Amino acid sequence: MSAVKTFANRYGPKFVLLTVTGRLFFSTCILQHFLFDFLTSVACRLLRGKGRAGRICHVLFSRVLQQHLENSYVTAWKPVFCPEEIVKPEDDVQLEERFLQISPNILESFPRFRPPVNLHVWDGELGSVRLLAEAGKRLSEKRQEDVSSHCRAGNLYLDRRDYREYAVHLSQNLGLVLVEQDLNQDEVAEIFYLALHRMLSVFFEQPIAGRLRELQRDLSILCEYIWIDPGRTEFLLKTLDKHYDAATHGVNCTFVGLGVFAMRFRTRLERTNLNHLALGLAVHDMGMSMVPGFIRDKEGILLHKDKESVRRHPDLAMGMLTRLKVTDRIVEQCVMEHHERLDGSGYPKGVRGDALSLPGRLCGLADSFSAGIAERPYHSAGDALEIARQLLQQDSRYDKGMARALLELLKCGYAGCGVKPAT
């Protein structure tokens, strides 16, 4: 306290009062946004014109505030200490909530003279965001240079209302999600869903080698994303679609299967295995494209000959893999065993017990779950948690540890519910 009095007597009580007030106020995060502008402008006015002492106090005051703000939960907000130094309001709710910053990496992926989305910049004179370039309209050389300049300065934004078009663009340039820092987990998950749905739709329509390579490329990027942080799988599961078609089912099974695998084998995730498993989960049902549509979508009980046509789809898929020269064992196990069950009640071979491979068990669980939550001509879409509980109860047919991991992932996220899966 004596030190404070000495400092007050020497430099004036208002400097000490200002510093102490700042320390008290800014230790409470809820007051930061309301009081920061006021106190910093007061600080700048009081501390100017006081010579060396004023400059020292100004620096100390700034550092105190900076330290408290960096330690608070508002990590995305960066303070600027004097009004004259403000270029754009980085703490403005409008920028944080309505707009997404576009990085140079993303801009380079756009067509140079026809951006796929509206581009905005912060205008300091207007004190608001304004439109710089319209989506789909050709830019002049000068306007294109303006766009690039604003982007390099970190002043180019996307209105989140245009996010769907932006996500579609990124889904066609999927590698960017691994280097782009401004996308949140939910946005990245949606981009992966769009990308893989598009690739699977194209592949199932014409299953040729070139399209398979493109699908493998996108799956490899997904596996890299999960391998870096397996907890991201819980965000992928939020994108599961209840509409049923071959591509949607393939994406749903891929996300579910990789999520369960990450939950069940946390310490044994290998990048190579993830790649093979992702491909198997994505294309395991490709043989159904060879089954006539009137049988696939038939309501009511199937005739015996119709059932036989459906039961042949794993063998049909193996023939397609052979023509595509896919010889990976994990992919083959997903294709041939996703309808096998532990009690031997499945098809096509009635495999049971330990003879049923790990990829086969995983793909069978993901396939049954994804079919259960989908809207089909012969049944309505089921609740995800309820379907997962039903699968867990059928421990004679499905791997109990995997089924429990699925239920935990859906209910509590990747962190789990505090109960270790059964071994």
C-alpha cells in the first residue's frame, strides 16, 4: 500500500486509480466488451502529455489489460489500446457472428475473375461491412487486384448466409480444410459430408477406376483429418442424413464406422488402416446398385426370388471390386461380411463368432444403424439413440464393445460417458 501511495504522490493519483480500476474490471470477463472502449479512450487522454512517466504508465496499463484478456475465455477477441490505432473492429459482433474471414489459400481456389460467393470488406470510413464483389459476376483487373489486396490484409469476408455455396466450393477442394483455420468443426463436418456424397453419387452412377481414385483421394483427406484429432468424429455424426439413397447411406456408414473405430481403439489408430476401412465403409453396399430398383424400394414382404436377388449383392460387389482391381483385404471384408452376424444368422455365408472379422463386425453395425435411422418406403426413420440402444441389446448378433462405443459417441461425444466399453 505504501508503494501505491508513493507512486500516487509522484505521478498523480489518477494514474494509479486507472491501473487499479483496469485490473479489477478486466479480471471479470463479462465486463470486458462493455468497458474496454471507454477505459482505453480515457487512458489515452489521461496518459498523453505526461512525458516519460505518462508513456511508462500507458505501457504498464496496456500490458495489464492484455494479460487479463489473454487469460480469459474470450480468446478470439484482440484489444486495441487507443482509438486512433483501430483499423477495423475485430471485436465487433457483426464480424464475429455474421462474417467468416477468407484466407489467401481459399481465395486462390476461387475462379480468378468470377468468385463463387459474395465478397465483403470492412470499410473504416463507413464503420460497417460493404459488398466488394458479387458472386458469379466478372471482375475487372483492378477489382480483382483490390480483392487480392484486401485478402492479404486479412480484410476479406464471406457472409455466413452464403455459407452453403461456400461449403459446396470447399467440398470440391477438400484439401483446404486441413489448412484453413477459420472454419469451425461443424462447418468442416458439413463440407466433408457434401464432398463424399457428391463423390459417391458419381461413383455409384459409373463405377470406373478414375472415379474410384477421386473417391479414395477425398477419403484419404477425411482420414488425415480424423487421425490428427479423433474427437472430430462426433461432429461428423451430427451431419447424418435420414434421407435414403446409396450415396447418403455410404456417407452415413463411413462417418459412423470411423467414429466407432476411433472410440473403440483410441490408442491404436493407424493412418493406413483408417484409409482402407474408410473405403470399405463407403462402398460396402455398392452391389445393391445391381439389384433392380423395384425390389430395393418394394413395400411389404419380399418374395423368395426377390430376397435371393438382394442376398446376392455382396457377391455382385466383389465382382465390381475385381473389375476395378481392388484387392485390399479390409475392403473385401466390409463388402462380404456386413450382413453376417456373430450368431451365424447372417448372409451370404453364415459366418459366426471369431470367424467374423473386425472390419466385418464394424461395417455390419454401421450398416444396420444407418439403415435404421433412414426413411425408407417400408419403415419410417428411427431415433438415433433408440436404434443404438436396440443394437446394444442384440449382443448375440453385434459386437457389444462396438455397439456400446456407438451409443456413447452419440450420447456423450468422443469423451465418452465415463463407462469403459466392454472388452
